[in-house]
Amino acid sequence: MKPPQKRRISLARVKLQSNTVFRMNVLFFTIFLLFSLLILRLGFLQIVKGEDYARAIARTEEVPVNTSVPRGRIFDSEGRIQVGNKPVNAITYTAMQTTKREEMMTVARELAKLIEKDVNKVTLRDKQDFYIQLNTESATKKVTDEERTAIAAEDITEKEKQRKLDALVREKITDEELASLSAEDLEVLAIYREMTSGYALTPQMIKNEDVTDEEFARVSERLTDPQLKGVNTVTDWKRIKSSDLTILGSTTTPETGIPATRLEYYLARDYSRNDRIGISFLEQQYEELLQGQKSVVKNITDGRGSVIETVPVDEGKAGKDLVLSIDSELQSELEKIVEDKLLELKKRPNSELVKDAYLVMMNPKTGEVLSMVGKRIGEDKDGKQVIYDYAFGTFTAAHEMGSTVKGATLLTGYAKNAVELNEVQIDEPLKFAGTALKKSIFNTEPFNRIPMTDLMAIERSSNVYMFKIAMKIAGVEYQYNRGLYVAPETFEEMRNSYAQFGLGVKTGIDLPNEGTGYMGGTAPATKLLDLAIGQYDTYTPMQLAQYISTIANDGYRMEPHVVKEIRSASTDGVTLGPIETIIEPEILNRINNTQEEIEQVQTGMRNVYIGSSGSARAQFSDAPYTAAGKTGTAEVYFYEKNHELNGEYAINIAHVGYAPFENPEIAYAVVIPYVTTDPKNVPRANNEIARAAADKYFELKSKEVVEESNLIKPPYSKTVEVEGE
């Protein structure tokens, strides 16, 4: 038997061992839990959040860099280049994230020794800031302690206080002090302002205009020089045109970059501030295709943010090419026709208001726009008469089109059961209370009654026939010298019907800022009659062309388009690349008329050209092709902001037509606003332009057939010499 003392010691040891084991178990379990949590956390970060963090790292390191990827080119329908790119030498500067202003100034001074930089873009603010940077101590002392105290006491943010203080310093710099900046200083400043115009890691264009071979070589030789750190010599691209056609559009330059109004939109799409973008017409409409895809590099930085290596990630791609539906040869010939006629009209008496003329030609079956001509007479800076391209007016400028719209009125009458095929109506001057006689131009004597059918109403352009259709739609009967009441809904009913033809609504042309014209009100009631003959609401030449195309195309309204193909970037920069997209014809709607009703109007329009009373018989009766159309004359009042002749009475003339009559290939619309102020001597220039344009189309078509038969038609790969703007 053990002694009691030894037994107590043994029990104590057992208890101590038991406690130690327990504590060790708790410790190991705690460690196990901690490691488990750590593993779970690592798993969560790697598996669940791994892609998010990888994207975050990519956003930090992968920087889209503007390497002057060539912008997509624009060709006409026959493969002739209209807008291209000319390679030019350029000098750029890229600041690192850690680059200081002092270092940039050193580079600017060194670079100024190697190149000549235009200083015309240097602003007063630039000069003031530069002077302050060169003379910081003396410039800041210009502000007194009292002025500093007063600004500090204002209840504004510290940032606003500093802004006011800086502005005060600039104000105190005198003209004499600014004049002390030497020509060399200003050249350094001009370079420095370009360096600081963008973000770090984004190349800024220092010079890409008129960089001489000597300048390019001098800079290239010193690219490894620490004093030129960030400077590079590259090939840039200058946008050039071989046509003055305004709808081709324009782009900004690297100096202007993205306009402030669109900055956020493009920055959100990985553009840089100094990127060139399309700012008008086709260049703007197809910006995303023409811009191309920038090259992407991964900038590897050290712990201080300095770039130690640049790794290419994506070489980028040149912009896609556009092939237009416009034939530049046809366009050029039609421009000459319109231009010559406009100059001729301007020499006539009573022509002080005429300055514009428009012609649109399109394929009525496909919607392809074959030509868009707009010309405007103006004066250059020396006061000499010149003619500007005003093609964008074909889809932005709206005018009263007169009787050209009577085809839509007659078809509306058929659809609304207001008139039947071959129905006879009496053409007679109408007298409503409080208004002058409303009459047809060929029947002006009161109480003179001429019976005529719907076909004759189109051929002779009867206003009264159309008036009676409008009144029948409104559900009212004519009563001599009585007032006319028309429900406002009738105006909407008529306009909705016209919209089926493209009148008063957007045509869908693939160009920005399309106009829809002016829509008048619903009073007085007699305005409904004016609406029926095209002397109330206004329409654009493009709307007019779509309207006549709808009639020519048996009631199907096609969406007009200027681009017919989108092609991949060329591999050699000369030939056209493979087709990516063909713009297919798109039917917008079909009018609510039977084929028989449409053919009745087509016949009436054919009679306008060949009938004994046709208003265009003199110009079209001897045409070697079949055609149909409608003329229009509208009495209007001139208005132009701040013009001295506002309110002057004038005449608009218009013409719509299509050919061949049996199987239309072309539809055309001619508009000449304010052609004269003398209603008794209205020129027929609208009809003459229409005939000359149709003749030219078929002449060039015959020429093309001959060339194809002789196998000498130029292929799409033909190159064309292009001069800069």
C-alpha cells in the first residue's frame, strides 16, 4: 500500500496531464478551425471572387492605347474611294503615372530644339499659367496679404478658395510680363500644353501636321535619350476626301479630340480624350464601324507605379470600310445639272430669294439612294458668288411642295371611300365666307364648271378635285359663300394617310438629324383644303422621293439608305476587304390601297408626261424611255431669321417622277424653293432638271453596259488617286 503523500502526488500528476491534454486539444482544435476558416476564405476569394479580382487587375494593367489605327474608308457604289487615309509622320508623348510636371517641362524644352511647333493655339490662359510656372515666387507675391485673408474668410470650399486665388494671380500678370516670354518659350509652351492635355499612359499627339523628314529623323535618333523619355515617333493617319459631298461627314482632329458634349459617352466606350471621332453625317452615323479597334498593351509597373515593361495584348484592327449606294460619277453629273440651272435661275428677274436647289434619286424597289444633290448660292469672304454643297438639305430642309402630293391625296380619297375610280367631279372655283376664291390654275373664272375624272385631275393638276376629296373625307358639303367647318380629327386622318407614303414622318435614312418638316394646326378649316394640295405642311426632298418611290413600287414604302455594304478592313490598305454585311431592302409598310387604285394614279402620272394637257409634257413627251411623274407649284411667304425680305411672297416649284414606267429603276424628286416672286412668270426649271437627271442616268447606264460587254469595267479593287482636303 502506497503512502498517502505519494498517492496525492500521483493524483496531481494525473490531473495535470489531463488538463494539459485538454488544453492541447483545445489549442489544436482552435488551430484547425482557424486553418479551416483560412482555407474557406482563400477558396472563396479564388473560386467565387477570383474572376472579379482578375478583371480588376486587368482594368489596372491593360490600357487601350491609341496607335493611330487607320479609320475605315468610304467607297462609292463602283469602288471609287470617296474618303480615305493618308499616312503622315507624327511625334507623340506618353506620360507615366509617376511623371512630374517638371520632368515634362524638361522634355518639352529638349523637344523644342528638335522640331518646330506652331504657337497659334496657345491661349492667354496658357501663357499666364506658363509665366507663373517660370516665375512662381514673384507671381504669387502679387496677391497681397489682405486679399489672401479676404478669400480665406469666404464661406466656400478650400478648392474654390484656391481657384479664386489662382485666378487673382493670373489677373495681376501684366501684358508686358507676358510679352517677356520669348519665341522659344512659346514654342516650349505649345509642346508642353499638348503633353498635359490627356491622361497618363495615353499617347498625346505633339505634332502630326507637316512633320518634316529631318524632324522625324532627329527625334527618332534620340528616342533612348533620358531627356526625351516618353517621346515616340509613329505613323499617323490624315483623313482625306476625293469629293466635296457634305453627307460624307467630317471628323475631329487629335488636337480637338472628343467634343465636351459627347465626352462621357465616348469615354465610357474606351475612347481617349484626343481620339478622332465622326461629328457629322456618315462619319458620325457609322462611327463605331469606322473607328476600328485600338491595340491593347499591358503595362507592367513596379511598386512606385513606373512602367517597367509593355507587353502587347491585342494588335487592334483598322476600321471597317463602307460601300455607298451612290455612284460618284452619276452624283457628279447631277450636281453639275443642278448647279448650272441654279446659276441660270439666279440671273432671271425676280430671283432675289432663290438660293437652293435639291435633287434626290433613288431605287424605288430597294431604297438605295443613287444620288443626293443639294446646292446653295452664297458669297465667299471676298464677296464673290460661289456655290456650296448643301446635300444635307435634302433630308433636313422642308418646304411646301405643292401639287406633287396630289397622288397621295387621291389615294387617300380612294382608301377613305371619298372618291371612286374614274369618278367625275366638277372643277369650279369655290367661294367660302371670308376667303378668296379657291380654284385650279386652269379654271379661274367664277361659276365656270369643268367636269373631269380622277385621271384628268392628276394630268391637269386640279386643285378643286382634291378640295372636294378632302371635304368628303371631312363629311361636309360645299355651299357657296358659307363658312366651312371641319373636325380637327380630319387633319390627323389626312396626315396619317400621308405618313404611309413617308410624308411628314422620318424616312429612316441612315444619316443623323433627319428632319420631318412642319405640321400645321387644325384651323382655320380651309387649311384642310390647302393640305390636300401641298400648300400647308412642309416636307423634305427625301420625303418627297420616298413618297414617289412608294407609288412607283406598287404601294410598298422602302427605307432609303446610303450605305449598301459593310466590308472588313483591307489587308493591304488598297483593295476592298471581304463583305461582312449587305444592307438588305427593308419594307416599312404598304399603303391602304388596292393594286387597281395604285395603277390608276400611276396612269394619271404617266399622262402628266405624255397627255395632251400634261403639265410636264413639254419636257418628257419625247423621252426615249417611259416615265411618269407630277409637277408642283406652291405659293409661299419667305422666312429666314433676320433677313430683310421676311414676309415676301414667293413661289416654290417641285417635281417627282420615276422611270421606266413599266419596271421602275429610278425615282426622283426635285425641289427649288423661292424660285421667283412673280407668280405670272414661273420657270419650269423643276421639270428641266428632272428630265436632264433621268436622261443622264440612262446615258450612264448604257455606257456601263458597253463597258461590261468590253470587259473594261473597273473592279472593286481599282485604286484612285486621292488628294487631301
